[in-house]
Amino acid sequence: MALLQIQPLSALGHDDTGHDLTALSWAKKISLGSFGLGLLLLLVCATGVAKSNPLLFLILSLGLMVVGAVAYFIVASREAAPGIKNNHLFTNAMTSRGAIAWVTGILITGFYIILYWTPGLLEHWIRLVDPLSFLIVGQPADQWFLYGTFYTLAVLVMGLRMILVKYRHNNYHIARTLSIMFFQLGFAFLIPSLLKRLNQPDFYFSYFWPLKYNYLFPNDVHALISHPGRLGVFMVFWGAMMTLIATPILTYLFGKRWYCSWVCGCGGLANTLGDPWRHLSDKSLGAWKIERWMIHAVLVFITVTTALLWINSATSGHILGSISNALGKIYGFLIGAIFSGVIGVGFYPLMGARVWCRFGCPMAAILGMLQKYFSRFRITTNGGQCMSCGNCSTYCEMGIDVRWYAERGQNIIRASCVGCGICSAVCPRGVLKLENGSRKGRYNLTLDDALIEH
Amino acid sequence: MAHLVIIGNGITGITTARHVRKRADLQITVISAETEYFYSRPALMYIYMGHMRYQDIKPYEDWFWQKNRIDLIRSYVTAIDTDSKTVHLETGRSLAYDKLVIATGSQSNKFGWPGQDLPGVQGLYGMQDLELMQRDTAGINRAVVVGGGLIGVEMAEMLCSRKIPVTFLVREKFYWDNILPEGEASLVARHVRSHGIDLRLQTELQEILPGKNGRVRAVVTNKGEEINCEFVGLTAGVHPNIQVVKNSKIAFGKGVLVDEYFETNIADIYAAGDCAEIKATAAGEKNRLEQLWYTGRLQAMALAKTLGGERTKYERGVWFNSAKFFDIEYQTYGLVSNEPRAGERSFYWEHAQGQRCLRIVYEAESGAVIGFNLLGMRFRHEVCDYWIREKRAIDEVMENLREANFAPEFFKTFEPEILAAYQRQNPNKRLQLKHRRNFFEQIFPKGFSRGASTNPATLSARP
């Protein structure tokens, strides 16, 4: 038997198929046209043309984008049967680190850099959302209101994509996506805006220490407690209660997912806007090692910083002087701004959507430890039905090699698992099921296979 | 150190190597002409569809093999010299072995159709087939897929993902009807058609016609119809790939002949997986070929025990298999034959929308369940295995259906509807669905319900 000449395997899947795989129907073209027109108008607004009538330009630009996107989803859902359709993700330039992905990554990263350090450049955009800000907050917008508007719109619109198109056959994803849309819109956008309107402290009820690290910093706590009215005291109580009591209990019952995939805004953006890039996470053992070092280092960093700030505060700055404050600032710059913002979101198209959640988030580190050692959650493997195809690992946004466990018939219990449920959805053999159950037999190391060196 | 040589790096060869490594300190060498590294054969389709790349369908990172002292050789074995215990490679190199495992898998069937070797005509089994298919389907207007099995429907789905119109020729009256009963077969056929596949049942391939360029131009069916196409997928099953033993002293029939220990007629030579033909042990039985991913893995695990010094008979346990037909998942446990056999009864439920169904086959007299077929639903392997192994009665199974449910959270469940259908067929029975969960139990589920009311031992067919 003569062997065929074998082409480099890396070339597989990247050939020119000769088929117009991206051919669009007219309905899709019109929808995209609307989206593109809105985007163009938005860009033009950055020059200040909207000054004369911001409301009109706001409605036209964002309105055309939203209407276009939603129309596109509706058309897409009619054009293809429900089911997992990851066709050509690895040959599409936008989803396989092609040129468009690089440009998109640079654009998002650039936006974050401007937002954090030179917001003046966004002045005309900030004025554009003034009408909305007056409506909700009752005062002119600032850069953070602009950011909140964009962020919330991204979660809502791309959340609709999850519900109407991509996972419309899957109730777990519909429920989970509705939940993150609800928490983003209500808890992370409307409620903080209304609080501001009512002259109450700016507060997110869906973020806790250590993710929202300053909520347990002495300055913030003192400021809240001394705020006129009782709400500030309640906020301190809420924050501490969520961190110390609710988090362990909810994680015990449901695993880390109650927060990371159902409530958190970072996870919310990752699982809506970031969903098309989820397969770009690194699954290697090396990446897992780096992950464990990094995420726990960040946790230690913020814990030490918080402790020092309190010691400093208790001793009126006599013992540690300015060191603790400096640490707080460094953490805010390195982790709060650069890691969770610029890299966390800016690198979506290149490294997948959960870079921050996986390598940096100290809240995820705590939830992960609880999940691994003190939770009823696990992903159950259905006996011997796994055929090692790798869809589960490929589409795991946290870079977990799910297949490693599944092919051994072993339950998947990993600190980093956010319980998004995509592994179960993409499995072509119905092998995986997210479950909360008795802790007895949770680690089912019944197969001697687990003993193999790795 | 004794040298174990394994020919073939598919699921059987690699599972053997990995399990022997855990059990014994042998030198292990795996030879493959196909690819440098082990990959999941059932996942080939996902490369073509752009869901994954080659590196994604490799279950182990490349450093794994060296770390676990499994040597990989990329070459083709040209001969086995059983006297000198040597294998000869295409490269001219020879390797001495102490023990040899033949795990060469299978090859696509071709039934002597005129034109079956034309360019543009191929099966789908290995990496080279995939590369060929990538090349030969670029820019074509129509493809014809021949053969109503699992690979055929996979190929149709692959082509469909590239918007290539597909005509699917199936000889039988229903799709895959030598395995699936009519209900399931029709359900799948409807679903395949709903994806725009031109499914032609009871239609056979007669001839493949070349065009002026020497490539395939059209096929002719047994109904005399000529269908223009530039690609033909031949997926009418597979047969053992035993080229390598044909000029040796190793006995073969359809496959390499082995006993229940996977021992061939020559000492220290074993064969397992698709290429092995397991000899019947009792009169009236037939030799068997087991050509599934799962059986390849199970056989390898038994063989690895033997090679590790613990001579172990292969006992497969309760049969199981699964597949996916476009968007509909299929699972089967135990034995469900396409036609009801004597002394058997079968309960069939199909959802009103025709996208999911359940069949339970049981003994008419005792009621003991024999097999399950599921489309569009997921059942727990452990629970079905337990019910079948312990011969639990159909009534008990029906009452405890919730135990088997493996549907993801928040999915609609159908147990009441299924039980109602069973009650209608058996009006004299009074059955009550068990394991209803109240609100508290939904939040604090006991989880992990195993078999019906008692706790089964571990799965007999555990991987």
C-alpha cells in the first residue's frame, strides 16, 4: 500500500475550500448594514457633530446598531436549525486569530487605554450619552457612565445572540444568559445610577471584595459608614456578608458558577460578547501551571494589601506609613486597570474571553478553592460514552482539558471551572452533565487510569 | 527489558500502550504510518467543519509520550517475521520484539463498483482520507454519499457545513435499518432530510462515471438515474485492515484470528480492536468483529492486563454505543435489534414533534429489560447498565425512569408523558412515577441516583 504524500497537518482546515461559506442572505446584509451605519455614525460622533442634538445622534447611532444586531440574530435563527453550529470557527479570520481579530483586539485595547488614562479624548462620546445620563442619573455623563452604557449594551445585545440564535435549543444557557443580562442591567447599571441620582454612595450590589477590592478598604468603609443616611451602613454590611457568608454557602450548594456564570459582570461580558472567542483559551498543562501561580499570587497580593491598609488605619498610619497606600494604588493600577480591563477585555479576540477570570481574578481564586474542596458541584461523566473528540476541551473558556477526565469516566472537579455548561452543550455524545449532588463519591477515582503519570 | 511493539496508534493501540505502561515496566514502541500522534478518529469530521484543528483532536499533548516512555515511530510495517520476532519497516529498519500487538484498525469497504477508484471517490477512515476530502470537495457543486451507516451521515453533515448539496444513497428501506428499528430509522431520515440532504432510500449505487478530466463526473443508481457530482463518498461499512499479516504465519479470516485473550495462533502475538476477529467459543456462535471506538478501548484494557502479567479474558459487559445525526443525539444500551426477536416485546415512545424518542426492549415473559434506544434524549450509562445487567423488570424501570435522566439542568423532561404512553399500552397496570423532587430536593438534590432501589456495583462495562 503506497502512502499518500502527507501535507503538513497544521495546514488542515485552513485551505481555500472554494465555497462561499460566508455568503450572506439579503436579510442579513440589510441587518448588518444597519449595524454598520450606526457604528459609522458613532465614530463620526467622536468629532463633535452631535453637539447640537445629542439625543438624535444617540438614538440614531446606538439605535441603528442595536436594531441591526437584533435583526441579524432573528434572521440567523431562521436560516439555520437549532443546535451546536461551530462551523468554520477555526477558518474564520475573526475567530481564529486572523487579521480582523488582531485589529479588533487592538481597537478594544486602545479603547480601554483611552478610557482609563486619557478620557478627555472621549469627551464628545461622553456628551453623546448625556441625554441618557440625565434620564437615569439626573446629571451629565462621565467616562464611567459612557463605559457602563457600552458594557451593558454589549451584554444585552450579545446575550440576545445566545438566547435567540446560538444556544436557543438549550434551556441552561437561556436561563444563565437571562440571569447575567438581568444582573448587568439592574445591579451593575441601573441601581448604581439611581443611587447616584439620589445622592447615595456609588455602589454595586453584585460585586464584592476581593473582586471589587476597595469595598473592604478602610477608606471606602469609613466613607460609606459616615455617609448621611443608613444606606451606607447597609452597603458595608451587604458587602461583608456577601464575601464572608453568602459566597461560601452559595458555592457549597451550586459551585462557583452561581457567581461567575450567573451574576458577575466580568463573566457576563465574557459569556456574551466574548462567546465567539471562547475556544482560543490555552489548554496546555503549562498554561494551567501559570494559572495556578498567577491567580493565587493576585489573591495573596490583595489580601496582604487589604490587611496592611487596616493595620495602617488602626494605627493611624504610625506603623506602616505610606507603604500600604502605595500598595493599594499599585494593585489598582496593575490588577484593577491593566489586568482586568485592558488585558481582560482587550485581548478577547486573541486569548479568549476569560483571561482575567482565569489568571487574575482573586474572587475566582476564592470561589475556586471553595469549589474544589467544599462544594456539591461537579460535572458528571456519563459512563463510558466519551470518544475523546475534544469538543469539550476546545470550547472550555477556562482552558480546562475536560476530555482528560471525560475519557476516563471521571467527574470533572476543577477550581477554575465556572460552570458555564458549554462543554455539556457541545459534547456530541451527551457525556457531560453539570450537577449539584451529594459530596460522597464526588471524586470518583474508581478508574486506575487516573494513576497514569502526567 | 522486554520490548512490546504495537502496530497502530488508534484507540486500541494507544490504550494498550498507556495501560501497559501503568502495569509493567516494558519498553513500549508504537508504530503508525498514519500520523505521528494519536488522535480521536471520530473527531475527524470536526476538522473539516472547522470546529476543531488537528491539535485539538489529539487527546494528549506531544510531550506526553516521552514522559510516559512510549516510543512513537512513524512508518509502515511491511512484514512480520514471527520466527525471528522481528517487524520490518518501510524505511528499511527492523525492530525486534518480545511481544507484538496488531491494532491496525480497518479500511473502508468497496464492493467492486465500476469507477470506485476514480479520483474524487473515497471513503472516510483516516487522516489521509480527510486531507483528500478537503482537497477534492473544494469548489464542487454536488456530492454523492453511498451507504446508510454512521460515517455516511457524518459525511453528509460535513459536506452540508460547506454548503455542498448532497445526495445520499441508502440501499435499505430505512436509514441504518440493519441496526435501527423502523421508528428510530424514520425519525433520523426525516431529520437528515430537514437539513436539505437529498436522501434516496432503497437506492443502490450501480456505477461511477468518469468525466473528460479522468475524475468522477456522475453516478448511476440501480434505478437507472444518473446523478451529476464531482465527489463520491463510499461509506458502506469497513473491514479489518490485515494487510500486514497476510504474508506471515499469523492466522486470519476476515480479521486477525484471536481467542478471548486476544492471542493469535503465534505465541506472544496479539491482535485487538477493529482488525481482530474473535473466535467463537461455543457451538452455534459466530466469530465476531467489534468495530467501534468503545470496543477498541475496552478490548485494549483487557489486553493490557494480560500483557502486564495478569492473563485476562475479554468480557465486554453490556453493549453500548452512541452517535449524533446532525443535531440529534443517539444513545443505545444493551441489545435492541432492528426487528423484534422471539420472546421480546418493545415499548416505543416518540415525542409529538418527532425529534426525540425512547425504545425499551424487554422479555415478554419476565419483563426483564434487554435494551434501550434513545434519540434526542440522554440516559445515564450506569443506570441503564445496571437495569440490564440485573434484569430489572420493565414496570420497575418505567416507575424509576427519572433515575436514568441525564438531561442538562433546566431541560424539559418527559417521564410523565412516557409513563402515560406505557400505561395506555398496558391499561391493567397501575404504575406511579417515583423520585419526584420537591422544591427542597431540587435545591439539595441527592444527586447521583444509581440503579433503581438498590446500589449497583460498579459498571460492568466501565472504561
